[in-house]
Amino acid sequence: MSPLEKLFGKTAQLTVLEYLMNNKREINYLSGIAQATGLYHSSVARVIDPLLQNNIIIEKKIGKQIRSFYLNEENEVAKLLIKFYDELKLVLDEQSPSPDLETPVVNHE
């Protein structure tokens, strides 16, 4: 389960945002985002609009029909989201029990 999903639940918009934060230095296509996240193409297109309107992501058209997207790392909101996400991952990783440690068995006799 992803860090954002643990706190806020699973939504298409958070799934897309998290994907873009994890791939922030890459150009991403709608179909690639849909395939990587398991969302429908139409769902990705719908939830990307608010991110575009708030300048958190930037769209570049390639040719007449191909839309590509990348995280706008110059945007102050995007910077805060990236910082929050990176710190959240660290905190949640620290709170997760180590796979090497066994869960103690409590005897209720």
C-alpha cells in the first residue's frame, strides 16, 4: 500500500499524482499512466485536469493528438507535495515493523 493511500484512501487522483511524483523527471503519456496505475484512460484524463489547472503538472502536446505530462517541479504546491510525500515515506517506513522481527506471541492463559 502506498504512503498516500495509507493516509487518504485510494482515489484515482492520488494514484495519478503519486505516479507522477515517483516519475517526476520523466515525460509521461496518458496511456502509459493508465497502464502503470491500472486506471482507465478516461479516469486518468478526468483526474489530470485539476492538476493541470493548478499548474502542478504541465502538459505538452506531441503532434496533434498525443498528450504528455510531467510534474512541474517549479510550482510551489508541487514542491510542497513532493517534500510531504518524501517525508511521509520515511516516517511510514520507520513505523513499519522490520520483516526480520517476529511478531511476539501473547499467551492469554
